[in-house]
Amino acid sequence: MPTLQREWVSAHRGRVGLRAAARRGCRGVAAVEFAVVVPVLLLLMLGIVYYGVIFAMQQALTLAAEEGARAALRYQSTNAQRVAAAYTAVSSVLPTVLNGRVQTNQGSTPLVACQNVAGMQCLSVVLTMPLTTGNNPLLPAIPLLPVPSTLTGSAVVQLVSGS
């Protein structure tokens, strides 16, 4: 074997040996990166889903309160009938999962004086739902994740004077 060829072969083997040694030194780096990144991504996904559920429930409460307030304006002649129609509409619009958990202001005073309109009466529909509190919370409380303990949906409609 000529000298030039021997030098080339020995130099080539040296480079291959260095590459293999470098690869052996990097073993497990991907596993470490995976172990660091995956928990962060899982927490991010959990937060997105958790807050998405909360926003959906808030929308459901607000929509039910608005539908109840609208129902009070439909063809009822007395205020007692208006209040009853409002809360019947609320219970029919709410999803079944939320229906038993929602507290209303029906037993208190849903008829209030309108702000900025003297002599007019308004119907206030307020729905409150405990979110992470109580004996059977709807969502589990996750530490270090700021979440309201209750959700509230409300709507107010002005009633026709003289009724």
C-alpha cells in the first residue's frame, strides 16, 4: 500500500472515530429535552381546555339569563307571570349538566327599579353557579391556576309601565 493511501486511510478512520465518539456523547439528549418540554406542553393544553370549559359555561349562563329576560316580555299580563315565564325559559335553555347547579334570584326580588328611568320597573334575571366550591364541584380546583369560585350570568329588561 503506498504511503499516501495509508495516510488517507488512517486519517479517515480517525475522523470516523471522532464522529462516533461525539455521537456516543450526545446519547440521551433527546430524552432529556422531551422530559423538559412535554410537561410544559401538557400544562399549557390543560389550561387551554380548563379555561375553554369555564368560558363555555359563562356563555351558557349569560345566554340563559338573556333568554329568560326576553321571555318575560312575551304576552304576560302580570309581573308574577312575567317572573314565572322568565325562570321557566331559563331552565329550558340551560344545559342539563348546569340546570341543577344554578341558583337564581327568583325567590328574592327580581323586579327592581330601573336605573336612570324614573317610575319604570325592570326585571333582573341573575344566575349564579358555584364552580370549584361546594360538596360536588363542577371543575376540580387546580393549584396555582386562578379561577373564580362562582360564575354569574345576568340580564335586565325594562317592563312596560302600568302593568
